[in-house]
Amino acid sequence: MTTIETRPAAAPVPPPPSPRRGIGEFLRDMIRSNLRQYGMIVALGLIVLLFQIWTGGILLRPLNVTNIIQQNSYILILAIGMVIVIITGHIDLSVGSVAAFSGATAAVLMVKHNVPWPVALVLCLVIGAAVGAWQGYWIAYVGIPSFIVTLAGMLVFRGATQYLLSGQSIAPFPTGFQKISNGFLPELGYHTLYHNPTLILGAVVIAGALGQEIRDRRRQASYGFDTTPAWLFAAKCVGIAAFIAVMTLLLASYRGVPVVAIILIVLFIAYAFVMRTTVLGRHSYAVGGNSPAAQLSGVKNQRVVFLVFVNMGVLASLAGLVFAARLNAGTPNAGSGFELEAIAAAFIGGASASGGVGTVLGAIIGGLVLGVLNNGMSLLGIGTDVQQVIKGLVLLAAVGFDIYNKKKVGS
């Protein structure tokens, strides 16, 4: 009988310890991976600082900060939807015309037919969703390029606006509807030097922002990812809290938070959550990054694109309502150039022209860059012709930087 000699199993060799990176290398990697977003935040800060100096401190006066928010609210709303469209690898040229059509529809319903403004608002949002569904169908299921479909939509809804208003402005709107754009959070409690509800809201926003940062850090640690050093993480949290606190005090020292700012905060939180944590958000990035690979992985590309354009229609309608409420009139020329401002905000904020890259926060930052440039140059008395040149150069520089960064990473 043959005996088989058994050998004890060799002890597993422990993996070599991962080399600890120095703080300099960690910072370089962190900045490189978030270059566009951090770069635009720094750029926004520098632009604010320069115009604060050049305007003799007028830029950051509470009244002017409120004006910046109200004047750019509809562009920021459009930028949120536009960045999602761009992430999926498409474009929407019709948003300005859809916004104008929504404002015109609201004017006809409320002024000519005495429809209560909440009912008219809901109806306009439903019409915006139908417009987005119509365009999304041709793009997603028929396969016509989004550039062509939305260019046609831009012409169709601009003409429909002219027809609906008969070439004339319709006004005025009910007071409640006007407050969507021009209203403020009502005061509560004892009279103080600051607007009490704004202070409370600011504290809630600070707590929410810091809580989200802590949750993100813990999630990274649970998956074994490298986390920011404790001192740097603390500095980041202090910076976030300080920025929100300063903005809160500025607004609270005037009339408080504008109603439209509340709308923007809700939209930002909702869409940032959707794009970061939901299936639809992850599928949007997948479709824009590599559509064939996404479809092979089980992503329903057509459905994702269709829903993205439905969403864009709703946000375009909301932006049109906010703009109409600010003007207190439905006008035939409303929304002119809105699509270009929204696209520029998305690209300046870090979206990639090839799709698959971009964030809601980046779109907001890009819109604020354009808004501060507009406001600051207007305060300095710079003509609109020069303003257009400067904004065009900023957009070109942002996209050029994106292409340069891609080439550098690829090499």
C-alpha cells in the first residue's frame, strides 16, 4: 500500500504594507482629481474679491447680494437641468423659448382667464413636462440628434409665444405669484438687528452641510478609500461653515432670504442627491460616459435620456415662471439668450462637452461666476458689448482648460 506524504500548507504571505503618502502627495492627488471644481471655487472667490475692491465694497452689500440671487435665479434653475442633459451627452437649445412660452401661458391663464395662480403654476409645469417629453421622444426613441430637435423646439416655442401673446406683453400678475421671485421669508419672533428666520435657516444649512461632509468621510473610510487628513478635513468644514455664516448674516441684515433662494436650495439638495445616490443619477453618468457599454450593462439608455429631457422641460418652465414673476409680465422676448447662459454655466462649472462629467454644484458655481461678472461689470459701468466679450472668453478658457486637463491625464 502506497502512502502519500502530505505537506503542511505554506503560511500565507502577508501583503506588503501600502506606502504611506506624504501630505504633499495627497494634496496633489486630491487637487488633480477635483481640479475643475476646486479651480472654479477659487476663481469665484477671486472674482468676488476683485469686484469687491473695484466697486468700493458695493458688491457684497446686503442689497446687492440679494439682487445677484434674484437676477440670476432663473439661470441657475436652468443650469441645474442643463448640466444633467450635458452629462448624458446631449444639449438643449430650446430652454429659453420654453421658459418664454411658460411665462406667456401663465400670463394668459392668470390675467385673461382669472385662473388662481397656484393652479396656473401647476398647469405650466405640466406643460413643461409635456414639452420635455415631446422632445425627449424624438431624441431618445427616434434617434434624431438633440441639437436638431431642440433647435426646432427653440423656433417652435418662440413662435408659439409670439402667437399666444399676440406680440404684446400681458400684465400684471397676482401679488402671490410675484412673490415667487420678489418675495422674502416672513419675519418671526422679536425684532432684532437681523432677520430671525434667516438665521435659523442658515444654522440648519450649516448643520446639514457639515453632516453630509462627515457622512461622506465615514463612507470613504468604510470602503477603505483614502480620506482627507483630519486637520485638512476640519479646515474644510470650517471654511464651509464660515461661507454659509457670512452669506446668512448678509441676507439677514437686509430683508432675509428671498423666496427664490429657498427654491434654489431645495432644487440643489434634491438634484445633488439624485445625481449622487440614485440609480437614475448613476445611469445618467453611464450613458454620457459610454452609451454602448452602459446598454450592454443593462442600462435602459432611451428611458434615461427621455426622463432627462422631461426634467429639463419642467425646470425650463419653472425658470420661465420665476422670470415672469420678476418682470410682473409675460413678454414675447422673454428668455432670449437663456439657453446660452445655462450652457455656459454648466461648462464653466466643470461639465465636459463629451458627456459623463459634471456636477450640480459645479453648475451652480458656474452660474454664480457669470452672475457676479454681470453684476460687477454693471456696477463699474462697463458696457454690455464688453461684458459679452469677457463672458465669451471665460467660457472659452473653461472648456479649453477641460480639454487640456484631459490630454494631460491621457498622456
